[in-house]
Amino acid sequence: TMELGFLFGDFLDLMGTLWDVVSRFWMFVIFGFLLPAAPAMWLVYVQAHYSKSIKYVLIELRLPREVRKTPRAMEQVWTAIHALRNSPATAPFSGMLKEKWWDGEVTMRYVAEIASFGGEIHFYMYVPEKYQKMVEAALYSQYQDLELVVVDDYVNRMPRTYTEISTRGYALYGNELLLSREDVFPIRTYIDFEAVAEEKELDPISGTLEMLAKIRPQEMMWLQIVTAPLVDDFITQWVKKGDEAINKIKAKARTTLDPATGQLVFTMPSPAESDQIKAIDRNVGRPGFNVVIRYLWFARKEDYSASFGQRSIYSALNQYATETFNKFKHNVWVWTRVSWFYPPFFFPQKRLLARRERILK
């Protein structure tokens, strides 16, 4: 017992000494913990400052009654936008210290948006002001009858916070969509919709427009496709990922022993796998973008249904799904549906309010 008492006393003395050291030199201890994270924290700070300094304009695309162009024309527009990409210098002694670490330069975003105000559909593009004329030139080059007008931001039709929206008697549903497989596997594109005969061609956006046109007069639905062109090493990495996926599929080609004849038989990839190889090669051969797809639906509280919000745009975009290639899925960590029986289980109403505020922002 006496030995235990001495040991406990020594332990207390040791803890007292440690506390004395920490209390005297606590700032160095904290500095030691923060030092490894300091470069990343500084980069986040300067990049946020740079992003806020970029001036954007909202352009409304007013279309003629009939557009005879195929979606291939819009692909050319996005190819031109990809050429406007910017990025900080990454090589030492080439401006990296100034552009990346001091200015905080980030790749500018180009946002394609469709908004429905009670079934009245509008098309927009949200672009950096310094590149406005170039984006307009790319659009006019493909759509000569298009009318482009700089307009006020339509998001100002609703209050800035969900608390104010709720006070007005409205509820909000928001969600983001992810790909279910690696992004080198494409979704179903306009090429898969095209037919030989012109009268049999399908409009790949018609399902989405019909959904947006069917909402009630007092409702609003906003769909955003936020893009940032891939730059420098990220392009190389994306093409490399495509090559790796193709090689993985090709590796399924193998030789097997035919039990009936006892001869070696070379097994080729299946037709579906061959289509995957062609689709991946076609996908990574085009200009790449980082993309976020999100949508918001506003409805009167008495008309609000989380089920409709969840399935509306998602079901409309499901026409681009294919089990052979890729398809969309819900981002369940962002959508505005929470419950006590889903992780992390605690405070569902507070988490729901936080999610609504975050996706609205």
C-alpha cells in the first residue's frame, strides 16, 4: 500500500511538471500542431479571397420557337469555353509563388442553369464578366437566332435564408447528383439519342423541360450545372484513368480450355464490354470539366412533398442512365431529407435546417 502511495505521488508530481511545461510553452505546442496544416489553411484563405474577387454576370438565353441545331452545336460551345480555362502556375520559378500562393488563383466556373417559375422556363449562363464576350461569341457562332440578355440574378426572387423562406410559408427541397461509377464511364449522351431519319430524332432535354413545365404556378424549380474546365495535370490524370479502365476491360480477354475438345480457346470481351471501351475512349478524348449538378424546388408548405422533390429532376435525368456505362445517383449526404434512423441519428430537425441553409447558399 505504501509503495502504491509513493507511485501515485510520483505520478502526480510528473503530471504537475508536465502541466507546468505546457502552461509555459503552450503557444509552441499549438504551433507544432498547426505548422503542418498551415500551407493548406493559407491556400484555402487566399483562394476564397480570389473567388470573391471574380465578377460574374448572368446571361439569359432567349431561344427562337424552333431550334434546328442538334446537341452537337452545344458541344462546340463547351469546347470553346474549355479553351478559356485558367490556372495558377505550378512549376517552380514560373510564377507559382505569386499566382498560387499569394494571389490564390483558382479555375473560373461556367454555370449552365434552367429555372422554372410556375412552369415558365428560362435558360441562363453564369459566366465570368471578363470572358462574357467570348462566351457570347461561342454561342452566336452556333445559334445565330439566339438572343442574349444580361439580367438580374433570379435567385433574388427568394429570401437569402431558409428561415425567411419558411416565414413566407414556403418549404425547400435541394439535392445534388453524383455518378454511380468512375467518371471516365460516360452517361448516355446525345449520340445515343440520334436516329438516321430526322423525323425520328429524340430531344435529349425534352424530359427535363416537361418536368419543369408541370410544376404549380406558385412553385419554382432551379437546376444548375456548375462546371470548371480541367487544367494541366488533371487532364493528364483523367486520360490516364480512362486508359486504365480500358486496359482493365481488355484484361478480361483470356484463353480457356474447352472441356469438349481439349483445345485452348481465346475469349474476347463481350459486346457490352467492347461498347464500354469505345465509350470511354470517346469520353476522355473530349474536353473534360469538373461538374456539380444540383437542383432546388420551392413549394407552399401545404403542397410540399419531399418525395416529389427527391424524384422530380432525378427521374427526368434518368433518361441519360445506362447500366452498361454510367448513371446518376443521389448525394444522400447533401439532400434535404433526414431522419432519426439514418446516420448520424442525432438531431434530425437541426440537421435538416442546416442542410437546407447550406444548399440554398
